[in-house]
Amino acid sequence: MDIRFLTTFIEVANTRHFGKAAENLYLTQSAVSARIKLLEEYFHTTLFIRQRNSIQLTQSGEKLLPFAKQLCSTLNEAKQELQIQSSEYVVCGATQLASELALPSTLKVLHGEFPDWSVKAEVLTLDSVSRQLHERVIDLAFSTELLKSEEVTSTVLIEKPLALYRIGTLKDEVSADDFVAIDWGSKARDVLLTLYPQLRDAKLRTNSLNLALNNLVAEGGIAVLPEDVVEQLPAAKVTKLKALGNMSAKVYLHTMKQVRRVGLQQLITGVSSFYTA
């Protein structure tokens, strides 16, 4: 059985709400419902009484809950013990944009200041970053969006003002035919569309800054970019069209509030200090 089914069951039992449980676990409500259904099929019983405005544990659910909590706790403790006994290493997980903006400098800090630590770095979805951080599969999580969890400490490592730029041939009009849409989040998108409602469409949509820059250099176009990133385009003609008010690209470092691994807190402090110095 996948341990995530039990963690989902515990979250639904705590919130008594499938939607809230899905939000806390960064899952869709349908995914939460599917996990509970599979768990009920596994135990051949009903775990929740589903009513319009209330979800209650059945007697079977009440009996399962302490065992689920104990099993999850035991497996997490076992994972930590195995990590402590193994060679020193740190696992970094980042969403696509965060990996491009923060991981190169972070890896330089880790290799330079903590040479005895081996580093593993992965690019993940936001849901996977949140889940694996809570399961302590990854030690340092990076994203351009804030994680909603009382168990997590989040620090802004990078904040870069955003503006709309044209790369290549000058044109008078701002057209969707030239627009490369980079996923900077819903707030930045709302500000942009207030200024340029015609940019609801785009010739390219991507969550990769590097891919967007390569396309802009090759074909030209317009895009929302961090103000310092245009310095990476010395060969292309760059025109700043409009600053997006107080909108900025942020990269957050997320770590669990309770750090259990020996030496990990010192490493976290070292990474944070590099960006805040």
C-alpha cells in the first residue's frame, strides 16, 4: 500500500473536508477522493460518512486512524535514521522557474561552503515539492510560489522586479502573435492583462525562463522578464515596454520547521545567508 493513501486519510480525518484536505496536500479534490476510495477497497470497509455539509469517520475509520498515524510516524522515523547513518548528502527540489533562477547559485554555495556534502537536485512540480518536503524526501525546496503549511518555514531568497520587454525588431503594437507567456503566477498575469487584455493568448506558453529566452533570441517577440535577465541578451535588441507596478519574480526557500538531520540546519543557514548578505 502507498503510504500517501494513509497520509491523505489522516488529513481528511483532521479537516473533515475533502476540499480543504486537497488544498493542504496540494492535490486535486478528485485525487483525494480516489485515494480514499482505494483505501476503502483495500480494507473492504467504509471509512467516512459523506453528508452535504459534514464528513464524519465511521467506526472503521475511527479504528484505523491511530494505526495510520502510528505507521506514518514509524516510517518517517525509519527514513530519518537511514539518512543519518548514510553518507552526508542534501536533496534539493525545485520547480522549473525556481531551479533556473536559484539552483545554479545554490549549488555553488553548497559545493564551496560544504564540500563534504553530496548534493542531489531535482526539478519537480509544485505539488511534488510540497509533498516530498513534508515527507522529508527533500531537504531544501525552492519555488516561485509560497507553500501553505504551518510545518514549513519559507524565506524569500530572490526578488526581481518584472517588466514587459520586446526583443528584436521594434513594433508599435503589442500583439499576442509576438507574446511569449512565462508562468510568473496569477498576480503578475492579472496585472499584465489589466494593461494589455489582448495578451490573453500567446504564441508560446512555458514555465521555463531559459526556453523562453532562447525562443525570443531566435524569433523575437515580447515577454515579461526580470529586469536583470535582459542582461543575458547582449546580442539582441531589447526594449522595455512597461514595468508591471510592484510585481516581482520571487524565489522561496522552504524547509521544515523541525530539522532533524545532523548538520542540516547549518547548511540551511549558509544558503540563506548567501542570498541575504
